[in-house]
Amino acid sequence: MNVKKLFGALVAVCCTMVFSQAQEKTVTGNVVDQAGVPLPGVNIVVEGTTTGTQTDFDGNYSIVVAEGQALLFTYIGQKTERRVVGASNILNVQMLEDAETLDEVIVVGFGTQVKRKVTDNIAKIESEQIGGIATPSFQGALIGKAPGVQITQTNGKLDGGLNIVIRGLSSVTASQQPLFIIDGIEMNNNDISSTTAPTNPLLALNPNDIASIDILKDASAAAIFGAKGTNGVVLITTKRGSQGKSTVSVDMSTSYGQPSNKRDWLNSQDYITLLEEAEANSGFLASIGLTVDGLLQGFAGDQDFRDVDTDWQDFAFQDSYIQDVNVSVSGGNEKTQSFISGAYTDNEGIVRGNALQRYTVRANIDHKVNDWLSLGLNSSYASTIIDRIASDVSFLTPMQAIAQIPTSPAFLSDGEINGNTLYANFLLQDRNSFRTTKRRRLLGKVFAEIKFHEKLRWQTELGYDYLNQTVDRNTGRLAPFQSTNGQTFASDNGAEIISTNNYLTFDTTFGEASNFSFVLGNNYTRFKNRTTAVTGDGFPTDDFRSVASAAIISAGDGTFTNWAQLSYFARATYDYKGKYLFKASVRRDGSSRFGSENRYGYFPAASAGWIISQEDFLSGSQTLSYLKLRGSWGINGNTPIANFGSLGLFGGASYNGESALEFTQGENPDLKWEETEQINFGIDFGFLNNRISGEIDYYKKSTSDLLFNTRVPFEASLPSHVVLQNIGNLENEGVEFSLNTTNIQTQYLTWKTNFNIAFNKNQITNLPNGEDLITVRNILREGEPINSFFLIEYAGVNPDNGDALYVLNTENPDGTLNKNTTNDPTEAERIVAGNPNPDVIAGLSSNFNFKGIDFSFTFQGQWGGQRYNNAGRFQEAGLGNGLDNQDQIIFDRRWQNPGDITDVPQARLSVNNGHSESTRYMQDADFIRLRNVALGYSLPQNLLERIGMSRVRVYVSGLNLLTFTDYRGYDPESSDDSAISNTNSGTTFYSAPQPRVYTVGLNLAF
């Protein structure tokens, strides 16, 4: 019986196959778009198979298919069409535009706009571009994604300061950072660090909560934010719930990190050789009755220095381990939608003693009360605990351990820490002290929308941002430089911003082709900041760490400050037939930080666009699918950093043990905002139905009324003989280019690429009285880029005697510079030798998807800027400026014999032969970096349905895997964390490199 059934089944299958083959036929047809224009390159696949074809240049196709089977037609920018093959051999298809692709929504100030109709320069980054991989911070995922936006972390410390520069630096003394708006609420991004090393103000943000980031770059886009928009505006929109089944997402990852670069320092044998040679060349030790052996043995503790070979770099660095867990729940019904998330990060940094823990929770709720009233809540709380280490300029920073002598052991024979090293052994600090910083941030808003009419609605928002930081620093009695029985420092810093936005939006269409939108509203913002700090000395034992246990309260401090701003704004947009576009806006700001004579500022802007591709003479083009010309003009402002910079101030003081008043600041009632006027001309283009698309922009930013502390006559009797005034101008001019391509688009394989590059030229055009302003090794000079390096010029080595040479650069009678050389650095004049600002920044990102496998990478690069290694005067001085361990390059390339051609002078112990500040220690900081790469696999849909999941993805990723550069330091991006002020930048000093991180992660959704 079973044999008969099996035979019958085989016969049925064979008959079916014969019947099917008999029904196969060739189907031909033509595919056109919504306007009837033939579409070349449309993918056509037999549903459920790998059989497929594409349309030719005229939109024609031919495919072998069985009657009853379905064909899938897919094309970029068009909705997917499904057609079942019938009796006919001809199947023509008209595809419809995919509105979601064509009408991408861009977030602008106090509203949204369809990208197609945007006349400004706005860079948009979706969550898909920053999701899917574990990143230490959200801004790290943005690097290389937006043209003209340079994002760097100060150095490799977990809490390192953040620098975001949009279209070049636009201020000298006021803020150089963009304005951050989260869900419509201004965010405090001021640094509140208790040390000279700033912290990242955006540490509290959970990258997984972000839905999109819109960067307003030109003046027309940012003018709606008035006196705060000069440096650009970053609009961050967090995720919200949507109607439908609730979705639970779980993202987990584990990461391992290490320094992205280690330098080559001398081992003990080479160090001894170099020291003996340097001593022979100078005779310094002999002159004070010492020998090389006696000197080195003094730092070797209870061991023979010739048996010691310590790699201090290995003690400064450590392996990094990171745990990330993120859970979110989203969903809702027609009345209420919600998004709730929680996340935990445990990150141990690559520098010893540096660690971070972060807890975040978020709740975004939208509720529709009735047809005319909607309410909502956006709220988040973050708690970040940071184990901080000393700043780069401190002897106690772990990174300064690389200066220690390699013949000096880190530990004695009995395992105790060696306390008799060249410089303080940071391991004693690591063991006997701590500096814990806790940051708590509450950020949120409540809002209501009243719909008076389908065309008219009112939105009111109340926002609150509270940032609190407490610092507990304890130094035990055995820590270096501790002269008392322990010291404890405690501080509390609380800053809050309360803001309200109220605005009316009117949208209407009149006639047959006119669309008009109008926004009118006001904003009120109030900022308060209160700080207290106290220091206690002397404790019974190191187990007592609170100030209450101190024998003496040795120091105390406290401040309170605030500012307020009231603003009114309006914006109107109009388009005719969807192709002639116009926009105008104005904002009036009144700020307590302005002088009494300039209390209010006006910031207008206008822009226009023309979508040429919609004209009749181009609408039938089969190659050009989109072309828009746009131009904009506007004025933005930048407010003073000082909250009371316009006022004459008195402060409390002590005089002979009695309380007193002292004059602390001169008055300037004319003080006002810095003003930046910017023009922008752009072209948006798309070819082959936008498979190739991009933007080209030219801009020029002119900033006037720069804020400077300018000198006043001695007779004015003002403190420090200076007063804050608006004097000075600078310019930024540049070109940006962005190109997006869909290289492959089939049923199973998609490959997309984005490339962007930006060129910027920065120049100071006017300074107070035309005089140079010099800060250490940076200079502000008319006609030169901001913060240019001002150094004597290194000329190499005299091959006859090994002397370091410098170019004189003194002025000849005819005004030219004397290019003769000298071995005396005091005879050489300083020149503008470079600047820390890159001329070119670029990014390249690519994404591949094939049958559940996804692969992506991002390269970033920059060219034209320099870095000054201030530690080079010790690390590369041939022991002429101390006994610091030397870079291997000094040993390999040093001058030794007459006739040697090299750039490294003869080693001379304790003799200045090349270690003066000069261009010798300035290097080009050009680089190309593989910023991130990720490889993932997602389970297929049919398997997910069986296990009740909507997504299961596993991935591996890497961060900072490769860096191509000629820069010899640790990292071409890293800077000294105490030298990133507006007028002192581009210097590195024992600064940690960025970490190289490897991650394994899992994304789940059900």
C-alpha cells in the first residue's frame, strides 16, 4: 500500500513539472514612471526565486515565467509593484513615486519641512546611520557623515572634552561650539569640569535613543535661533512610539579596547648608550662629580640598573573592557503612543585609572485627548560616574610615565612601588588616591498642541535641563607631593536651564499651485548655576576621606551666576507649483548678557530655491532625475561667555584680615553679540532616478564685532587695565560636496555609498588696533588663520659639528626676511608657521546588504592642519633638557660624526642643542582613519516568525582600526586637554590616543 502511494505521488510530481514547463512562456513589456517616462534598470524578479532581469535603456524587458507566478518590480524612488502573470504575453507596468523616499522630512527650528522644498543647507543623519554598532558616544558615530562638520574628542580619555566645529571657527573668545537642541529644548553644553581638563557635555546621551540628527549649517537655517546660531545648530530628535503592536528591543554588546597607537621608546640598553654619548659630548655629570652609572643606580631602587628594562608605556596603558545593555519598549494605540528605554554602560578606559559607568532612562509619551488637543512628555535621566585621572600637564598623569628612565623599576623587589623615580611614580597616585566625578542630568519637556483648524495649530512647550556634578577627590598621605596627612576636596556644581516655547503654525494652499506656511512664536530661557567647593587637610588615617574628618578646612569657594533671554521669531515659507521656493525669517533676542545700550538684537534671513528638474524642458529627461538650485543669506549671533561682561563689577575681598570690596571689572554698556553674516549657494542633483544624488555648496561667513579684552589707558584705573569690547572680524570661506550612490540594487543585494568632502579657509581680517595677540605659541594676526602657530623656524643640523640650526627670519632693509641660519635660538625671530585647523575634511561610508548579511564601514580624513608636540622638547631633545626617555627616532637618526646628514642634532646632556620651542616639534596632522566597520547577520523572516521574534541580529564591529598618517605622535587628533581654549589650541602634551575597540553585539526585537 505504501509503495502504491509513493508511486502515485511521484507520478503526480512529474506531471506537475511537465505541466509547469509546458506553461512557461516569455513575457515582455515596458516599465514607465508616474509621468509615463520609461525607466531603465528596473529590477524584475520572479517571486520566490532567483530568476530575474532588468529593463533596458528604453524601459523594455523580457523574462521567462510560468503563468500564475508573480513578478516583483523594484526601483529606487518608486513603490515596489507586484504583478501576477496571466494568459497574455505582454505585461506593461507603471510605477508610482514612493513619497517616503521623495519627501524625507527634515527637522528645522520650531517645525519640520519636506527635504525636497528645503532652501537651506541642512545635513540629516538618520538612526540607521548611527545604530547597529556599539559606540562610546553618539557624536562618535557622526564622524565623517556630514560635510563641513568636524568632530573630535580632545584625547583618548573616556571623559575627554568634545569639539564640534561647523564650517570653521567663528569666534575668538566667545563659544566655538554649536547650539544643541534636543526635542526642541536647549541643552546646556558648558564645561563644568573641576580641573583644567574639560569633560564631554554630551556624555548623558544614549545613542540608541536617537531617531535623527539635523545639523543646521547655513545662516538661513540657523537664524531662527538668533544670537546663539553663529556656530551652527544641532537638532537631536529622540525616538517615539507609534500606533500598533508593542515592540521590545534589546541590544547587548561586549567590547575589548586597546590604544590605537603605541610609540617606540628607548629600551635600557639604547638609553644607556645615548646617555653615555650625551655625557661624553657635554661633560655635564663630570662637572658636578657624578658618573652615568652612579646617576642611573640612584633611580634603580634595590636593583642593579643594568638588569632593569622597564617599559613604562605598558604601565600607563591598560586593556579596556566595555559592557553595554540597552532595552526599549515602544508601541501604542490611536490615542496614546510611548517609547520607554533604559541603558547601562560600564567602560574601563585604555589609560590606567580611567573608567566610566552610565545609567540612562527615557520616557517619551504622546497622547491625543481629542480631535483638537494633544499632549506629550519627553523625559530622560542619566547618571554618569567617572573615575578621572590627572590632566595632561600634571606629573601625576599616567601618560607622563613614558618620561621615566627605563632602567628604573616600577616596583621594588619586595613588590612595593618604587618611590625614587625620575618623576613622581604615578602608581603611587593610582594606589593612594582617587578622583570620582558624578554627573546627574535630568532633561525633559511637557508640551501641548491645540488644533484650532486643520490649517492652524498652537504648540506650547516647557523644557527643563538640570545638570549636577559632584566631585570627590582624595589624596592619601603616601601619594606623591602630599605634604600633609592626606587631603580631600569636595565640590558641587548645579546648572539648570528652564525654557518655554510658544508658537503658532499656519499652513494653507490657495489657488491651484501656491503653498504657504507661517510660524510665529516666542522663546524664554533662564539659566542658573551654583557652585561650592571645600578642601580639608590632615586625617587620622587614609580610611577617613570625608571633609568632616579633616583637621583643617584649608580652602573653600562658591559662586552663583545666571542669565536670561527673551526672544520673538517668525518664519514664512512659500512655494509655487512645488518648484519655486521662498523662505524668510527674523528673530529678535533680548539678553541679560548684552549691554544696556544694545539689549536687543535682530537676526534676519532669507532663502530661495528653484527645482529645475520639474520644468517642462527637463521633466522628460531619462538621465537627470532631480536638480535644484538654492541660495540663502542670513545673520546669526554669538553671545558673550561672561554672564555679566557688560557691567562694572565689585567683588568681596580680604584686607588685613577684614572684609572689603574691590573693583573687579570695568563697565561697557555698548557690549553686544558677535554677528556672523553668511551667504550660501547650493546645487542638489540626482541622476538615474536618484541612484546618484548629491549636493554642492559654496559659503562665506563673515563674523564682526568679535569680543576681546582690550587694553585701556592706565589712567582709566580699570582692573588689569582691560575692558571687554566688540572689536575684530574674521572670515570663513569654503566649498562642500556630498555624493550618495546606490551602486547595486537587486532583490538580494544592496550596496550604497556616501562620500563627502569640505574645504574651508579661515582668516582673521581685523584685530583691535591691528595688533597681534600672542598666547604662548599661538597667534592671532590679521590675514592669518585663527590660532596660527607662532614659532622660530628649525633649519636642521649643521653636518660639520651637529649643532641645531634655526632660520634667522630677521627683517632685511628691503622688507624681505633674512633666511640665513644660526645655532643660537635667541637670535631667530618667530614666524607664522602653520595652524591647527585643517583645510580639508572628508568622510566615506558604505553599506552592503545581502540575504541578511550587512557590512558597513566609515573612513574619515583631514588635511592641512598641524599639531605641536610640546612634550617633544623633552622626549626628542637628546637628553639636553632632562633625563626623559627618548623617542627611538632620536637614537636612530642622531648626528654622531662630521658629515652626517640628518635632522636630529648631536646629543648633549643638559645642553640646549635643539630643544627650544620651534617648528622642529610641529608636525603635519594629516590622516585617513578607518573610523568604524561592522559585519552583522540577521535571521531570515520565516525563521523569526517561527520563534516569535521580529529581529535577531548578531554582529562584530571595530572602532579606530587603522590610521594612515605620517604624524609621529600618539594621535593626529589628540590635544593637550588643558590647551583647547579659544586662543591656545593644537598642542599635545602626553596626550592619550583614541582607543581601538573590538565589539561583539546582539540586537533582538520581539
